[in-house]
Amino acid sequence: MALGKQLISNILSEPLKKEGVKHVKGIFKARRDHDIVCRLYFHYKIKGLQYERAVEKLNTEFYLGETTISQIIMQERDVLEKLKSEEADSKYLQKLLPHFNWS
């Protein structure tokens, strides 16, 4: 017990050193944007939700505003067109992005 208390005291009382830590802004943006468009396709095309309701779902899933989501959709139009041309269904999306619930 004393060892844990000492460890916590040391960690929280001394500032953490940030040497060697590099942050790359936007490193996951491309993947996130792809996932957002796939989820939009799912909610709108497969589940049959109205556009506004589908965007609300995306807002809840990705913590982004309607304007940002709309911009992403415009930028990732080619992904939407590919999903449409391949007639993607829930099984296709499940294989593509298995960490999401597609039911």
C-alpha cells in the first residue's frame, strides 16, 4: 500500500517530461473521414434514415458538428460513389470496418 502511495505521489508531484514525444496533427484524419462517410452511407442508404437524422448519428458517434461532417462528406465524395457503385451492404461494411456495429 505504501509503495502505491509513494508512486502516485512521485508521479503527480513532479512534472512529466515530454522529451521524445512528437505530435503529428491530423495523423488519423484520413481514416476518420473515411469511416464517417462509410457510416453516413450505412445510416442513410442501408438504414433509410433521413440525411439530417444520419448526420445527428454521426455527430454522436464522432463528436463533430454538422458543418464539419458536411465538409468531410464533400471531400470524400469518391468513397460514397465507390460504396454506391459496389452496392455495399452491411456485410461488406462489416468486413471493411469490423470495429463498428453494422446492424
